[in-house]
Amino acid sequence: MEHRESLQTLVNLTPHDIVVYDREGKTVLRRYERSGHTCSVVEKDPAEETGGSVKIIEGMQVLRPRVQTGLSYAPEDCRPDVIVSQITAQYIVSNWTWFRKYFGSVFTPATDMTYSVRDDRGQIIGTKALIQYK
């Protein structure tokens, strides 16, 4: 893969726009509009085969962890640099031997308290940084 210094060509494979702000979180530097394609981890409830994964404790549903089984998107002929969710990036990186033929660089928005940009209600509206996984 060729190394690029520009982030203009990133393809956003999340279901929402990604807005990147300056370090102060005041000025929008770039908006990555959703591409219309979504790449996400496919998960399966291991109890689906055995039945009954839900417990009810004090009226609340308590589930068992789901098992990651693959991705919902496999671009056979393209190798773009992509933005995906953190769980998707972690899955891609943990299976990089197989996924490297499909993806160039893999980025996610940084959404921790240091880098997230929030509105008056505390909802994340953007990020001050991208994380590059590969």
C-alpha cells in the first residue's frame, strides 16, 4: 500500500457523518459524509443455539456477550482507506492477515473524553482526532 499524507480520500463506512474539529473543538476541519455503505461487525448470540440467553434481574434484561463472526461488508475489488467504528477496526486489525487485501489504512474517530466534541446535552457531535489502526 502506498502511504498518503492526505486524509481527503477516506471513505466513511459508518452509518453517520464523521465531523473532525480543530484541537480546541471549535472549528470544523473536515466532514466525512457517510458513503452509503456500512461496515460493521456481525455478531451472534451464542445462546441462540441453546436457547434462553436473557436473564431478568430486578426487571432488567441481562444478556450474555455476543460472539463476533465477521463483517457486514467485504469490498472485493477496492482497497480504500476507511473510517469505521472502533469495534469494527479492532476486529479488522485482529484479523489483518485476511483483511489486508481489502483495506488500506483503517481509521476511527477518537471518542474518549479528551477528544470527543459534545453539544450542550453531552451528545457527541464530532471528534478532535482520528485513530489510525493500520
